[in-house]
Amino acid sequence: MSVDSTINPRTGMDVDSFREDIKQHLHYTLAKDKFSSTDWDQYRSVVLAVMDRLHDRWINTQQSYYQNESKRVYYLSMEYLIGRLMDNMLINLGMQDVAAEAIEEIGFDYDKVREAEVDAGLGNGGLGRLAACFLDSMATLGVPALGYGIRYDYGIFDQDIEDGWQVEKPDMWLQYGYPWSVVRPKKKYTVQFYGDTTASEDGNGRLHYDWVNTHNVTALAYDTPIPGFQNDVVNNLRLWKATSDEGFDLKSFNQGDYIEAVRSNLLEENISRVLYPNDKVFKGQELRLKQEYFLVSASLQDAMNRFKKQFDDLRKIPDQMAIQCNDTHPNLAVPELMRMLMDLEGLEWEPAWDIVSQTINYTNHTLMPEALEKWPLSLMSNLLPRHVQIIREIDRRFLNSIDISGDDRNKKNRMRVISNEMDARVRMGNLGIIGAKRVNGVSELHSDLMKKTIFKDFADHYPEKFTNVTNGITPRRWLRQCNRELADLISDRIGDDWVTHLDQLQEVEHFAEDEKFQSEFKVIKLRNKQKLADYIKDTMGVTVDAESIFDIQIKRIHEYKRQLMALMHAITLYNRIKNDPNADIEPRTLLFAGKAAPGYTMAKLHIKLINSVAEVINNDPEVAPKLKVLFLPDYSVTLAEKMIPAANLSEQISTAGMEASGTGNMKFALNGALTIGTLDGANIEIREQVGKDNIFIFGHTVDEIEDVRAQGYNPQKIYESDEELKQVIDQIHDGYFSPDNPNLFHPITNALLNQGDYFMVLADYRKYVEKQEEVEANYRDEFDWNRKAIINVANMGHFSSDRSIKDYCERIWDVEVSQ
Ligand SMILES: *Cc1c(COP(=O)(O)O)cnc(C)c1O
């Protein structure tokens, strides 16, 4: 293959160079040509060409961190909900248009190449997506950060809908390889499990502990480059795979049990086999604890290695690293770093503790007690005996330290790391707080409630530890990438600095009433809706009207998120149309998507109910022109990117006090949807930013919910006194939507009427329906609706994850932001 000498296939940022590089990779790396190549080959050759352009920058960035002795931020997360990377990489390299041209010149189709990529779904929902947005922002701000996680063989399950039910299928995302990662075959650490501890006196009369007879697993590093936005910074996401590199267990091999020796290797590899598919529920399974320790141990060894290459004095650790634990999952970092400093480095308890408690930080993600990890002490003692000794000592010293002030035994028992029940447990939240320098919640309301409720005792005891960092989203993916036309419209008016300085969107507010801007804005929204309508037609065979209100609720299926309430509103509209076919109802398309944890029976029944109601509504010729309800299968980052730009109305209707922040709410508003929502999580801050007239807020507040509960909440009474509501519940109960199985939905109606309606659906139903009437009336005033939508876009600056990361740098990590 002859190559023009004026181009540089490996690193050139021009069309010719990039095109030649793709062709060369297709030929020399993949042994294909444009005739024999599949979509996947084409995609892979593009990725290889992109990687060529990342590698210089990646190496240079890491070298500069080393040379500048930069303080490193280590972000520890069990989840990264990454999605596809091709567009993201190209945009951040500043060569999306160049690449598109090069790809078309070869004769490939850009959209087909894009669609060939797998969606990397190594997370459940908001927590994992937050970690992915933070990686993008840390690189964009030039923060010397490294993300650590687990390279699960199987990410979040693929969701099929069969006969209206969720069916889980394995997510085989690695089946053809993952070209965005580079394996580091020599970057390996041994992670120990089980075994015993021994104590021996060292020469100075001090007790030295060893952890022996352990069962060892090897952690192998896979690195993915994380480029910042057009700043030549490339950070690293390092995901650990479990292997059994020690070779065979020679003992059993010598005894002739060759098969057994190989089989036990497979057991070790199970540690990184699969992501646990639970969102916000703790299940005390041993394999999960193994995963958590595996992440912590490999990552801290790697971080300590890097530190020791440059520094001798361990007391410098807090100046050289900040460790951020994404939820309680990596909080074993506290005892693990203590163990490393004492048992491996020879420090005494106090200096070790000083280091740990100035280095580790913990982000709390929910107030719901079922999410806070509480590991049975017996299970942990077996798996991590040395850590349990250290945790006991942390607990003992903590109790002593609060002895002076308190004789309140209950309070002490609440604050201890190890609960003093019959079945003693290790409370990972308490461990995190006691061991951390800073503890943060993820919205103002959540951080406030955290201090007033679950962690009140700690907030009184260590007020200086607690802070807030409101979550954010990366504007690169969630506007520039997923809604190119709106991004270009904005850039046409205010320039394109908003991509890294989202506050500048403020300037867009001047165009809220500008006829020309409005009409372009409107056309873009309509085109996005039509694209989604086409996707729905292609994938589900259902026609939806792009002129109707696109009313969208997409998120994990959870009772507290109240998909049921949005569905009950749809049934209410259905009944109104049936009562009066000429009823003045604005055409509406209600779209749901979301996965339910495989063991969450009620959430799975909610999915079935949505599909059953959809069946009745969509097939009723009297109703279908005005109302459609659809459940789109397999919610993922990729599906979110298709749905969010098409939304008119964003459903953020959780029971007040239960959604820690939400980030879906931010994505929708940034793309010009109006929010209907409760005063919960970051909805409150969205209201502050956009103004109360530009958001549809309804329902009980946190305080009101507390009052209602205190006075004895009676959902039956509400049911009896609201005819429309009664009809809706009766229909669900009596099998109107499940004629073949009339009792099918009894668990749902029982939860509402006979089990106290814990999530207060009935309490908020009427206010919600009324607010939806307001929405409808407002949607008819097209000018006013678009004005409000534009004002929403203009005021989303606060919700950039760049702002969140700056807050972490200032309030928690003590790292300067250069860019
Ligand atoms: C943003 C996002 C979430 C979080 O949505 P919430 O509405 O905040 O719960 C979950 N899943 C995916 C795929 C997302 O992109």
C-alpha cells in the first residue's frame, strides 16, 4: 500500500491521514478489505485509528503527572456505566467531522460504524453513570485522576420483554473483544482471601501481624484511555480482571487430579464474572464481598506502588493521593490501607490512622436503609480475618473516643462499626465515616437529610467531615454528542465555549422569546421526536405521533421512583377519553424504559402492568389517536441518548426524600424538556436555577410526608373519596388489563390499599393529575412552552459534572484545577 508522504497515518488529525490509518488497520491489523469487512471490522479499524491518536497524549499525560509529582485522585467505583465510546472519543479529540468524512470516503457508513459498538454497561444506573461522567470531567479539567473498577465479563443484563414480562439475558459485551482497552499483562497484583492471622514479636517488642495460608487471586489490569475535551489530556480507567495466574494448584496436580486443579482456577476467575444487578439494595452475598475487596486491594496496591516509586516518607501520602469511594462498596479501603501501612510498611496504629483518615473519602448515595451495606461479621471474619481484627480495633478506639462525652448507650450502639446484635454486622457506612476525611451527599437536600437522619449522630460528632457535592452530567455526551443539532444551534448564537463552561448557556436565555431561535429550536425538537418515532417503528412496530407530547420516564424501575403513578395518570386519561370520546385531551405519548433487579418481584410486576395497560390503550381505536403508552426494552446509555433529546416532558416524580439526587432530571432539562417533579433530590436545585414558573412541581414535601405519616396515613380513605382514582385502582385490581388472569396485579393494589402505600402514590395522585392538566394547557401555548424549554436549557450550567468535580477538588481532594 503506497502512502502519500505528506500525511501521517498514525497521528495526523486530518481527513487523509485518518482515512489511511483506518485502511491500514483494516488491512494490516485485521486482514480485511472493504469488500470482506463486516460492520464490526469497520468499527474496529476506526477504533484502532482513534487509539493511535490517543496513545501519544495518554503517555505524555501520565509522564507529566509523574514529573510534576502531581497529587493523584483515585476514584474507586464498583460501577462504570460507560455506554459507547466512539463518538465521545472523537468529539473529545476534536475530530468527529474529520472522522465522519474519512469514514465516508472509504465507503463505510458512519452511522453503521457507530451502531456496531457495544454499550459498555458495567453499572446499574445513576451511580455508575455518575462515575462515567466524572471520568470525562476529571480529564477535561486536567485533574490527575485514575478510575479503578472491575472488568466484569458480563455487565448489566440485557432486558427482553416477553409477553410483557422482563426476561434477563446475559450481556456478552466482550464476545468480540473490546478495542478501547489495552491489557497490561505484567501489571498484576495478588489479592488474598481467607487464611489466618499470626502475631509475632518483632525485635522491638512490638506485635507484628501476618496474614497467612491465604487463597490467592491475581488482579490483571485493563486500561482504557479517557481523553479530556480538546485539551490533550488523557487519563486512565483501570479495570481489574480476576485471573488465576499462580498456575495450577501443584498439590492436587501431583496427586493426579488435573481436572480439579484447572477447575479451581475457574473459581478464582468467578470474582470478576458478573456485575450484581441490584440498584440500591444490599444482598449479603460472599461473592459480592470478594468483588469489593478485590477492587480495593488491587487498586490500593497499585496506588501505593506508584507512590513508593517517587516518595519514601509515608506521611506524604495524604499530600500525594486522595481516594474517593463511590458509595460504601469500596469502604474496605479504610482497613486495607491500615493493614498495608502497619503490616507491610511497619507503621504504628496512630501514624497509620492519621494517614488513612486524611486520604480516604466516602460519597453516600442514598438514605434508604436497605442500601447501606451491613456485612455479617462471621462471613467477613472468614474471608478477611486480618481486616476484621483491624475493624474491631477501629471500633474499640472509636467507642473509647466518644466515651468521655456520652453515656447514651443507644447512641453508641448506633454509631459503632460492629453492631452489637446477636448476629453482629460490620456497618460499612459507619466504617466509611469514621475512617474518612470527608463524607458527602449528592444534592443539597440529600446532604441535609443525611445529617438530620441516618448520620445525625455522626454529623453532631464530626460536623467538619460532612459536605455536599451536587451531582452533575457531562455536557459533552449529554448535549454535544446526543443532540448535535441543538448543540450547533446554541454554538451558532453564543459560540462554543459552553461545552467546557456550561454556565455560558445563560446567554441562551436572551433568545427565549426570539422568534427565529424558537422556530429553529422547535424544528430540532420535532426532528428528534421523529427520529425516536422511527426507532420505535423499526424496533417495536408501533406508530407514534411525533406531534404529540413526548412524556418520558426512563430510569431503574423502583417503587420509590413511582413509575406506577405515571401509569395511573395514563389510565386516568384513558378513562376520560372512554367516557367522552370528544374530551379535549392533548395527544400524548407516554414512554417508559428501565430495568428491574431480577429479584425485585414488585418492580417486575410494574413492568408487566405497564405493558398490559399499553396493550389495552394502544389497541383501542377510540383512544390510540390521543394516547399511546410504550415500554421500550433494554434501557441503557445508548437508549437514553436516543430518548432524552426527543422529550417534551421529563418525569421526576419520586416520593420526596427518597431520590438522593437524580441525574436523568438534569439530562432532560439540558435537552429542552420541561420537568414534572416532586421537591426531591436535585429537582429542588433545578427549580432554583430555572425558576419556579418554568418547572411543574407538585406533591408532598419531605416535611409534609413526615406529618402525614405521623398523623397516620390512610390510603383507603383517599381511594374512597376520589372517584377517578378509585376507578383506576379497581381496573388494575379487577383484571381490566389482565382479563386472562384477573388477580395478576393484586400485589400492586394490595401494596397501595392494604399495606400502607409506603411510597405515598395515593397521597400525591390527585395533585399529580392536576399538574398534568397544567402541563397540557401550557403545551398548547407553543410559544410559552418553548420559551420555558429554552430557559431550562439556559440555566443548566450548575449541573455540569465539571462543576461537581471542581467542588470535589475544593471541598474534598485539595487539588488545584488548572483548566
Ligand atoms: C442518567 C442515567 C441513569 C440515572 O437516571 P435517574 O433518572 O437519575 O435515576 C440511569 N441509567 C442510565 C442509562 C442513565 O443514563
